[in-house]
Amino acid sequence: MNCKKDNSSNIKKADVIVKKDSTSRAYWKLAVVEEPIRSANGYVRAAIVNAARESKNTVLLRRAIQH
């Protein structure tokens, strides 16, 4: 994924992403991007994501973008 500031394939608010865990791929969770975080040069480097939990509560996490 190219995370340049002019590219339309950047992660945007309300995008659904896969939250990678140390478990089997079948058990990875989905999360929704709440706010992309850009670096000083305009690239998206991280995001605040809303991840659901088994107890139906949500938690906001700050995650780095994995390329």
C-alpha cells in the first residue's frame, strides 16, 4: 500500500481493516478507522481504530500502519 498524501488508496476514516493478532488468521478481528494519523511530511503512518471486544464494548487503539 502506498501511503502518500495524494494517493486515493490511503487509509481513510470509516475504512474497515483487519486487526492482526498472534492467533490464527481465522480469528483476526475487524476494526474501523476513526482517525488516520499523518507524519510531518504528510504520509499516513498510524491510525486510531475502534475495535470491538467479546464483551460488546469498544476500545480505541492507536496502531501503526503495516506495509
